[in-house]
Amino acid sequence: MTIEWTYLAKHPQHIKQLAEWYFDEWGEYVENSSAIAFQEKLTAYLNIDRIPLIIVAVEGDTLVGAVQIKYREMTIYPEKTHWLGGVYVNPEFRGHNIASQLVQYAQDIAIKLGVETLYLQTESLNGGLYAKLGWEIETQVNYRGVDVAVMQKVLN
């Protein structure tokens, strides 16, 4: 498996697939959502040198996974600026440590962009994968009808 770690901006042909994954995974939590609405939103992430951006893993013509670095994901925390989100791995490629690699790659990019602290929300209330990667649970909250752990990682 030869995976390229790059930006959605360099592979915009994958927007439709990624929007479908995101809609299937999280669409029920977003008011008036559709796969088309997700596609339109993702066009704002076609950056490589500024936030918001999406990092993708691709193998040849196949989208393997993605992760976002974005601003203020949770409206109840306007003071928490930079967020990691949208971590998704193509089901065909799960179990190969790709999500962990996507998160690490995103942290490295965030550091290069001057981000000091990243936040995320996860339905894994024990922190799951993120706890294993050194993220710390800050609080648990019900956000938009879903119990989530809000986590942070101070970047070096």
C-alpha cells in the first residue's frame, strides 16, 4: 500500500466522495444537510497554506481518508479557535493505522501554521483513538443532542 499524504486542494476530484462519507456519517446532526450541502461546504477547505484545510490520504485514484483543520467547530466554545475534525477512513482501508497517521500529519501541519492548541470532539467518551495519541479530555458535554468528549492537545 503506497499512500500519498496531501491536501484536498490538490485532489478536488475527491470532494464528492468525501462529502458523501461525511453526510452518511454526520449528516443527521447537521440541520438541513445534504450531500450537496456538504460538497459546497468542502470547497471552503481547498487551501494548502491556511486554515481551514483538509488533508487527504490517497492511493492512486482512491480516496483513503481525510482530516480537517478548521475554526471554531463548537459554537458553545467561541474561545477555542483551532479544531481537528472530520477524521474519516474509507472502510476498505480501516485497521491499517491510517486514522492515527492522519491525525499526526494534521498536528504537524497545524504546528507549521502556528497553531498552539488543537481541540476536537468525539463520541468516544473515553477519548478512544485520540487518548492513545496523547490528547486530553477537557470536558464532556451534550452538543446538538449528542454526548461528546471535548479534547485538546497542546502542540510543540
